[in-house]
Amino acid sequence: MFGNAVKLAAEEVRATLAGVAAGMLGARAEEIELAEGSAFVRGDRGRSLALAAVAGEASARGLGLAGSGWFRAPRTTWDHETGKGDAYFTYVYGANVAEVEVDTLTGRVEVTRVTAVHDVGRAINPAAVRSQVYGGVAMGAGYALLEEYASRGGVPLQENLDEYLLLTAMDMPEVAVGLVEGNDPAGPWGAKSIGEPAVEIVAPAIANAIFHATGRRVDALPASLERVLLGRALDEVSPPAGGRPEGAGGLTIPLGDQEGAT
Amino acid sequence: MRGIAYCRGGNVEEALELKARYGRDAAFLAGGTDLVPALRRRAPGQLPSVVCDIAGIGALRGVADEGGGLLVGPLTTHAAIAADPLVLRRAPLLAQAASLVGSCQVRAMGTIGGNVCNASPCADTLPALLACDALFALRSPRGGRTLPAGDFLRAPYETALAPDELLAGIRVGCLPPGGGSGFVKLGRRSACSISRMSVAVVLRRGEGGRIAEARVAAGAVAPVPVRFVRVEALLAGSEMSPALRGEAGAALAREMIAASGVRWSTPYKEPVVAALLGRALEEAWGRAGGAP
């Protein structure tokens, strides 16, 4: 949605540049096209200026090359009682295949390859979209295997990245990206989002791959050495499910009027 | 890190003089990969008030052949040890352990002396040094003394170093003829990883496919890295086999529990340390030229 606002803002800048270029080239603003770093008269590539020259002229004339745009997302509806409605104005689809090697004597999991295919609408900059997916796989695999946040009495136990472990370059799997393009009516030039979708389905794919390799489900993340080998976490600080952390004293937090609270 | 004084020892004598002057208030700075994060993290009362930089003392850096063994300068970096032709040929176990410390950046800065003196229970070079029968040469204005690696380590992060002493050299025993070594490190990820456990093994092949001599040390299984002499005794004189590796693994797990008690991590570490020893034995035996 942000992309739509950016597009509208950029169109303002484009109009300013086209007006300046038209004056410099002796044409009408509607005839000016901006492409590949230059401004030119449509149908006559010979009448062309470097975009930098046009920007310099705009600056000399005191014209700001800034624009603003705002975009309101299409209305959605959601009925909590019936669970029906148009909850989202667009949907993204994706599929990931993770390949892992599990050391069955230590519980160590190595992700060897991830194939990530995403429905991205129009890939305006395919290299940037693929980069988003590579980053998403790194983040999702860290979420699957390493990232763990614990606290004791409300005090975080991981204070820095030496304790809150992320994947290193040495742990990154080979990543094969597939982009399935379409034209989304709600996105800028038909683009959908890819940041979040690229992250979200990595860990489930890895967890399924571990199951496929070992025959045993890991039902909590991260799939640490202990969880994979023993089927349970061995944490000296985490309370058992539903319990209270040590040191929390007798403090109880009222659940308020949430559903099911008694 | 505010309020910490900095001084530099240009040679061993200067460094000893500075340490004698400031005693327990001073900490030697070598690669800084343990000390600097500790200075950032520790409570003010636990901080050294003086940092004595010894990183520039060339006499404490490098590897020399001493005939019966190698003399490793404490300021030799992990990267230098991992790539040193003498170490790779005569004490490959130490090169292997050094190559697995931290990350590329940590290995380029961190020194073996720092790793030894920090005395972390999970230090990667310590099990290797123990299995190489390393001796630590200590110096102070009062003179010098030599301690076996096992006597040097007192408790987690605590060594036998007196407040005025400096680790001046590490004598590393060479791999005997017919010998092979193996090192297995288990971490949660492939780099920048603190050892969950590590096992170092030196084996010497005797006549008739028997193990003539075994040295076994492990990290992160006891308060300090230690040799497991009962496991060594079980291996010595026996024929290598999967069953023997299994027995040795079970014995190591028993010894670990005897040393550390049953802890929250024991259900994991008990089977895994046995498996790691099995792998280290296999690696060492293969390198000693033994049949599997």
C-alpha cells in the first residue's frame, strides 16, 4: 500500500521534470517521456536530455523535486460473530520447500536448500524481489532453528546478538527463488507485497523437513539441538507451559475480560 | 568502560613490572576478544581498573620447534596457529581446535594465551592442549615455573596464575609416531558459535591393531576442560571397534555426570557426549592409520 503512495508522490515529481524538459526541448509536457536516465520527446529519441541536466535546470529555477502522495487502503469488512467478510483486499500465495540434514546423534539441523516460490503480483524490480526472498529465508531459517528469547522476572536474558543467535553466512542454505507474476489491481503497477510472505512460511517448511527426516514432529520453535534430539526443550529458565517463571513472585496478571477468562 | 586506565608493556619485563605494580587490579590485554566484551558487560566492582596491553610483544608471538615439542607463544592468534605448517604437521589437533574458534574475525584477533587464561569451561583450544600434554610456562618478577595444563585450570574462569604472573609460553607435545588425533566441536550454528560440547582425542596405534595409548579431553562437560583418565585407561590396550567406541562414550558420559552432577542439561549431554567421543575416536584412529 505504501507503494501506491510512493507512486502518487513520484508522479508529482515526474510532472515537474516533464514540464522543465518540455521547455528545454521545445515540446509540450504531454509529449515528454522519462526513461533510462533521460528525458525525450515521444517518437523522437534524437530530442533527448540527460535526466541529470533536467534536474539541474529544475534546481536552477528553484523548482523542488519533491512530491507527496497518500493512499487509503480499500475498505475491508470482517464480522467476528460469523467469521465472514472481505477481510483483505488482496491475498498473497507462496510455497516453500526446505531440504535439511539432521544429525540424529546430536539433533543438529542443517538446512541445505530452500526453494521459495511466491506470487508477487508484478515484479517491478525482479532482482530486488529476489533479494527480499533471500533475506526472508535467512530470517525464517533463524526463526526455525536458533532465535530464542527468554526472560526471567520480566528481565530479558538475551541482551545482544552474541546470545540471541541468528544464522551466519556459514549457515545459509542455497536458496532458489521462483517469482510467479500477475497483475494485482490493488497494488502499484500490479505489485503485491513480499517482505512478510517471504519470512513466514520458511519455518513451517523446515519443521516439516525435520519431521520427514526423523519421523518425529518438532512442535515448538526454535528446533534447537535439544528439541530435535529429545523432543522437548531443556531450558533452565523457561517455565513449563502455563507456569510462571521463577522469581516472578506471587504476581498474577488479571486476564481482563478476554473470552474464556473466568 | 569508563574509568579504566590503559598502559602498554613493550617487552616481557615491562609487562611483568606493570602487573606487579597493579596486581589484581590489572588485566593483560592480548587480542581483546574476551576482555573487551567483559569490560563492557561486567559490573563496575568486578572490573579491572587497569588494562595492560601486551599485544605488541613480539617475543610472545609465533611457533618454534623445540625438538620434543612445539613452543607456542601465547600471543599467537588462532588464525596463525590454524595455518602454521609446524602445528599442522606436529600437533594437528591444536590447529584443528584453533580453526574452530569463534569466527574468522575472532580467530584473526584472539590469541591462544587469551583463550587459555580466560579459562572458559567451553574454550575450544583447552581440550586440545590437554590432550597434547601441554605445559604452561609462567613468569613473574619472582622467577618462572611450569604447570601442566590440568593443574593450570582451577575453576571456571579461574587459573593458577598469581596476580604478578604472565603466561609466557605454551609447550605442546607432538603427535607420537603412529599417532592420530581428532577434534569434534558441537555448536548451535556453523560460525560464531560457543561450544555446546567439544571432545579432543589423541590415539597411538600399537601392534596388532590395538590402541597403545589414548588421551581424551573434553570441554563444556565439567567445570573446566579436563582429561578423562578412566576413559583413557579403558581404551588403552583395547582393539578399536564400534563396540569399544560405545563403551568409551558411555564411560565418558558417566565421568561427566560424576564431575558435574545431574544438571538441567544432562538428559541432552549424556547421550551426545558419548556420540561426540565416538566420532573423535573414529577420526583419530583413521588418521593414525588404523582400520575402522
